[in-house]
Amino acid sequence: MDTRSIPDEMSFDRCDLSIAEFCFSVMDAVQALVAYVDRACTYRYVNKAYSRLFNKPLHGCLGAHVSEVVGDAVFDGEVGAELLRCIRNGEQCSFEGWASFPRVGEYYMDIRYFPHIVEGKVLGAAIIAHDMTDKKAMIREMVIQNRELQRNLGKLEETNAQLRQLLENVTADRERTESNAFYRVSESIAPYLQALKCQEPSEQTAKLADNIETAILNYKPRLDRKLYRLNPALSARERRVAHLIVEGKTSQEIADIVEKSVKTVEYYRSSLRKKLGLCGRRVSLRTFLVS
């Protein structure tokens, strides 16, 4: 058996050497970095993965101080501090983080130290380490991508909000255009329709008048249809004020638009509440109209 891998303090007198050889061959096959150091922090065993990571041949590691392999800066830092604590106190210790090794560069390592204790005395420590650099880089990239995704989602939400506002504005403009067009058409036809109804029409004339009125009503905007259904007797001015109320206009703004006083607008508001059956009900006129 290759004696390079047996610590001086370790004895296999009570162990079948074939088992020891098997264990060493397994440790050489695993991806984890495995090593054993004595109390002086001198390597007594390293597996092939350990040798590969530090780009140092097996014979170059054995008998060398840990600082010669991992570098003085790393050993003088938390990596060496945890190893010394393991050996001095007989405690299981660990280190996880970035470490910059000479000749090979920066790696993210997960290192565990296990004390070798015989009859209450710490003879050395087993080192098992995992190179987590690729996984850490992947996590870091995922974090970056997630942040970018969050920024894009934020921009998308802003765009959606702008589109919703644009759609609301377009819908309001369309309803306002439809309403204005309806007013112009209905008000121009209304006198003739009223005159037709006031005469003593024949059955055919009465039916024709009803059909004309129905056709006009079918072109009423939604709010106008609702107002007509609630009270057909509303005047054109009251319907106009109702539309402006739905648009969120104040009494002063409505007064400026219809060229009337604020007091007159308040009268229209009161008249609308009365004609729509809202007197005594605790509901705003606008809430009722948009519901």
C-alpha cells in the first residue's frame, strides 16, 4: 500500500490493510476534497480531487504545511482559524465562503473539519471540502436574472397602468362623442316626433312613430339608456349634467361647461336625485349613476 496516505500517528495494526486500501481508493474516486493533517497542520493524506484543485501533485502536498498549499493569506484568515480551533479544542468546525488561492484563483468553498481524537488526545484533523463555485455562480446569476425580471415586471405594470388609463380615456371620449351625437340627432328629430304624436294619428302612423322612437333609444349611450329606463321625463339639460357628474366634474366645472351658475347646477343635482328616487337614500349621485 502507498504509505503516503497513512498518517504517522495512525495505526492499522487492528485493521485489515485491504479495507484501508479500499477506503483510500474510494476517497480518491469521490469529487469531494479529502485530506488529513496532523497537529502541526502538516498534510499526511490528500486525495486526488484535493491535489487537482490546488494544482499540486500528491507528493508536493504530503509533508507540506497547509499554508504552503492554500496560501498564507487564506490560512491566516478564517479557513486556518477554523482548522486550528478544530485541532486545539477537538471541535467539529466549518467554513463556507470565498477564498482566493495562489496559482488557481478564487473559489467558493464549503469546508468541514473533524478532529481525530484517540484516548482524549487530538492527533490531527480530517478535512472534507466541496467546491461550490459553479453552484454559487449559478445562484448569483439567478439572483441577477430575478432582479432584472422584477425590474421588467415593474416596467410592464407601469405600461399596463398607462394602457388602462388610455383605454379609460378612449372609452370616456367615445361615450362622450356618442352622447353628443345622440343629443344632436334626437333633439333635431324630437320636435317632429312630438308633433306626430300630438296629432290624431292613424294606427299606421302611431306605429311608425313608436318605431322611430325605439330606433332612437337603441342608439342611446349606456348611461342615457339607464336614465331613460329610470325616468323618461328627464330633460336634456339634466341628462347632460348627469354625464358630467359621471365624468367626475365638480359643480363649478359643470357650471363653466353648461354656462350656468353653480346654484343652477346644484338645482339640477337636486332635481336628478328626486327624479331618480334617491331622496332619503345615503348614496352619492355619481356612485348611483356609474353602478
